[in-house]
Amino acid sequence: MLSRLNTDANIKDNKKMSDYIMNNIEFFKQQAKNFYKDYKTKFINENGYYDYKPNYFKDIYELLYDWEIDENNFSLMKEQHIIAQLVGYKNWSNLINSGDAKLEIAKSLLEHRNDSINGFPFIESWIDYERKNLKNFDDESKLNIFKLIFLNDKQY
């Protein structure tokens, strides 16, 4: 009986973890869709240049410029790729196939992308810190350090 209860508890824990990972993946899918919706607000202004009326990504101009996006040839798939690269991944597939700790960090990075730490962009600060200091740390430890140092979460 005890082993049956243990198995049921493991199934529930795995289900919670699976739901948690899916929620993070759904978050990234929704962010890509939101960026694409903002892109589709494109219109030509009185000076003959593209302009936008973004609802979600108020930094759309910077993103389009920084990522050298061809405003005449843009798709949701390209946006997914940009979302992944924005948070330090090579591509969309690498992002959505990451473990839960990495997805949680990536989600926070995207949510705080316009923040800065000591005058440096939030995302670049974390990526640089991780590269220099956390090479031999597992993902859970990186998440805890990220929360403590970058999100000032005092429960760790």
C-alpha cells in the first residue's frame, strides 16, 4: 500500500512539474504571438516610414532595429526565434526543450528585459554573470542564485 501511495504521489508531482513546464512554454508562445500582433499594427506614417501602435512590446522599435528585422518579411516563426535569442538561446527549439529551472530564468529575463542593473541591460548582465561565475553549477542552483542576486528574492 505504501508503495502504491508513493507512486501516486510521484505521478501527481510529475503532473505538477509537467504543467509548470507547459505553463512556461505557453508563456513564450504567447509572448511571440503578442510581439507578432504588435508587428501587425504596422502602418506608414506621414513621413513615409513604418510606424507601430504596440500593445504588448512597447520596445518594438528597438527590437526591430537591434535584431535587424526585415519589416517587409516577418513571420511568427521569426518572432519565436527572436524571443529565444533575446533570452540567450540559440533558437526556439532549444528554448522550449529546456528544463523547468532554465525556463523559469528565461521567463524572468523576458519579463525584465527592459530593466537594468548598475546601468547594464538585465538580460546581458545575467548571461555574462552566468558565463563567468556559474559554469559548474546545476540548473536549480543557477535558478536560486538568479532569484537571490537578480530578482532580490530573499527566501533563498
